[in-house]
Amino acid sequence: MPIVNIDLIEGRSQEQLKNLVKDVTDAVTKNTGAPAEHVHVILKEMAKNRYSVGGVLKSDEK
């Protein structure tokens, strides 16, 4: 049973998230042979003020 964890900054639409998990599932099934019903995709969304790059919070970027 493949398990895929994806960390994202919040802000994507429900439609974008649905398309993402579908595409990831398709890629895993294609490359591992695992049936789609055995592929688990876990999305973890974080607030922009809980993620930084280069010491700058994403919420502080202009």
C-alpha cells in the first residue's frame, strides 16, 4: 500500500486538490503497479504564517 504525503501552503481550491490527488494516484499506479484503491494520499496544509523560506515567513512576502 503506497502512502504519499504532500505538504502544501494553504490557498488552493478544492478542485485543484482533487486534481492533485487524482494525478498523484495515477502516477503511483502507473509506476508501481499498485491498484488505485490501495494508494493513500495525505495532504497537509499549513498557514502562510507557519512556513518560511530564507528566514522570511510566506505571509510577509509581498
